[in-house]
Amino acid sequence: MKRFTKVAVVLAVMIVSLSASAAVNDTSPLRPPKGAKVAIVIFEDLQCPDCARAEPVIQEAAKTYNIPIVRHDFPLPMHNWSFEAHVIARYFDTKSKELGEEFRRFILKNQPSVTKENLRGIAERWAEERKTALPFVYDPAGALAAKVKADFALGQRVGIEHTPTIYVVSDTQRGTPFVEVVDRSNLFNLIDQMQKQAMAEGGAKSKPAKAGKPAAKAAKTKAPVQ
């Protein structure tokens, strides 16, 4: 009986371990948005200094290659105002996606002057300059915070361990559909490679099928197409 119990415990631990492994490194989110062949996917923290350094390079690459940037919230617990900044960015997303993107770029650029105490005031003044407003309560039901948390959970499933974590992704069904950008000086080269791979696959799909062998002479008529 004791041996049976021990085996059962070992099996239970193995099942839990396998489930945990399956939950981690879920790469299904590493795809471009619908209609795009290639994209940049980034998991970022608006209070992360290296995220601020990466932003100009990412913007230049997206503009040069005319590809979208897919951002995911990954505010690290060690940063004391990052989570709120992400929630505020989500609020501006509800006004327009462009406004939310502009706010994120603004915060990253002006990161050194932002504190937990002045974040709201900075966001309010920024909004006023753009003829909009940040309400006193901008997330009354907690829906925006929930979206930030969901993005963070997504990053954990992917296996994100640091910010920024940047990928070049494609819609290819063969080869490697995504690659992490470890060295940002290699970003343009990685996009080049991914675009060539996507174009090669697209070209292969569009090639006409090879003509088959000629039909036997006895077959004088074709069956009608159903």
C-alpha cells in the first residue's frame, strides 16, 4: 500500500510538472497581426531604462520596413510606477490606438523625469495638450488593469524573463516563424531574413501546379466539373 501511494505521488508530481512545462514557452502569440506578413513583437515595461533605449531603434525599423509593432505590457514588480503607466496607456487606447501608442512613446522618452508621485500630473498635462482628458477615475471597474495583468500572464506563458524582449515574427508556416532579437544592432538584418522567408513561402504557394501527363488518346471527352 505504501509503495502504491509513493508511486501515485510520483505520478502526480510528473503530471503537474508536465502541465507547468506546457504552460511555459507558449509561442502561439508570436505571430504578426492579421494582414501582416512580418511584425515586431515586444514585451516592455514603461519604467525600464533599456526599453527606452530600444524604442528609437524599433520605431526606425518599423518605419523603414513598413511593418507593425505589437506591444505587450510586462510591468516588472520592482518598478513602482510602471503598472499604473501601462493602465493609463490602456485608457488612451480606448480613445484611439494612435493616442495610446503616442503616450507610450512619450513616457519612454521622458522616463527620467517621471516618478510615482508626478505620473498622473504628467499624464493629465499630456492629455490636455492633445485636446483630451484623463478622468479622475479612469479605470472604475478595473477592466484596464485586468488587460495589463493578462498581458503579463501571456508573457509568462511565452517565457519572458526580462524587458524588453523583442521578436521579429512572420506568418510563415515553414522554417522559423519567430526569432528573438538578442542584439538590437542585428534587428534590420533579422527583418530582412524574415521577409525573404515569408516572400519565398508566398511565392511557392502562388506557383501554378505542374501539368500532368497528357490524357490517353482514347479519352476524347472530359467529365463535367461538379
